[in-house]
Amino acid sequence: MPVLLAGGTASIPADLTAVILGPMFLPALDPAGPPDATSVLVRVGTAGVAIRSGAPPEGAVFVGALDGRQCWAVDDAEAGPDTGALDLRRLWSEVDESTWAAAGRAVQLVEWARTHRFCGRCGASTHEVPGLRAKRCPRCGLEAFPRLSPAVICLVEREDGTALLARGPQFAARSYSCLAGFVEPGESLEEAVTREVREEVAIEVTAIRYFASQPWPFPHSLMIGFNAHWLSGEIEVDGTEITEAAWFSARKLPGLPPAISIARSLIDDWLARVGR
Ligand SMILES: [Zn+2]
């Protein structure tokens, strides 16, 4: 089955989700009962994330219910390095999908708490707003909500069954992926797809269709995946974000992005449709 992380289960009836995916993660603002000594603790330190069990310490942030247990995020930045801590990307291959989703949310909430301790307008210390995932400034009233940066990612296909894959300067050797970029203020998701593809490879696209989305906690993105069709233009890379791009057929593929990514889900979906 294609990897559609956390929230990619929209097409599966809710009562079947637990059967198919195993443990369930339900994000929530507050726990259903008092803090529980058998909670799942996501300890977010400087060296990565460690999944532990126990009672949430003072200052822990509720993440949600993980397989029926309370799940809390703990900011471990002040503590010594946890020898069992793993980078979130490495954690992905060590835990089930729901636990990884909870860990990703925990990292985002801790990151938000760390970077919103003071009001961005007047500099006063902020405090939590009861009943809301928000921080409010007691002096000027400014409210800050968890930071999310939406980014579109798109697989562009041509009539001949090929798909456009590209690589940037920071990519692993010989590895290609879909085109992606952050959404600009004032722009729709479809406009962001059109602009990103045009800017990065000078191609015009049409038939932009939503595929799926994926929380991407590096550190606070939301990836929104699309399919699109080539309309016109020849590939001309921008030379900065994208250094190489080409039309690939299913029979001659480059290195592909890891299974953790929605990029890989887009590519696997295309490969399934073109009959690889
Ligand atoms: Zn303020």
C-alpha cells in the first residue's frame, strides 16, 4: 500500500483504520483524563527524539492519544543528550507509522513553544491560552498559533507515459524527486504549483489535481501533493534550486526519494498507473 503518512487515511473508513494501520494516533489539545503515569513521552532533545514511557513532567505538552495512551511532548533541550535519541528521519524506520506521526507532531509543538516564548510585536513573555493551541501576549494581546509552512509538491506527467523528475544541489547522489516549493502569501495551491514548476524548470502545466498531503515536521511544513500534466515548454533548470531535470520512463528510473516521503508516494502511484 502506498505510504500516506498521518492523515493519509482519508479513503479508509474510520472503523477499518486501526485494523489496517495498527496503532492509532489521534491528535488532541487536551487529554481526556488526568496525566497518566503510563503515558508515551516524546522527548525532544538536541540530538533527536526519544520515545519513552512514564508520567509527563511539569511543562509537558499534550500531543494526543496514541493507541489509547496519552502522548506528551517533553522539551529536553536543557537535559543531557539522550543516548537513545534518534533523528526523526531515522526514527521512521524504527517505529510504526502512528508513533512516527505523534513524534512529528511533538517535535513541531516543542519547536513552536521554543520559538514563541516572547511576543513578536512587543517582546513580553507569552502564556498559553486555555482551550486553544495558542500563546497570547498579556501586554498587547497578540496571539500566536503553531507555525505551519504549506509547501506544494507535484509530479508532472506527459502523454508518452514519462514523468518529470528533478534534483537539487543538496540531493543524495543520483537521486531525483518531484518538484516542490513553499506557497507564497496570496496564492492558491494550484497557483503555487504552476509558479514553482515554471520557475524551476520553465514548463507550463495543466490539469492540476490534488493527490494527498503529509505533515512534514522538518521543522514545520505541510506537504500538499499534486498531479499535473505537461502543457508546453522544454526543460530549462533554474540552476539554483534545481540543477538537473529530465523526463523519465518507468523502465529507466533514477534513484528515488525514500518511502517516508509523499514524493515517493506520488512516484509509486504513477508507476502503478503506467504499469510498472
Ligand atoms: Zn505583545
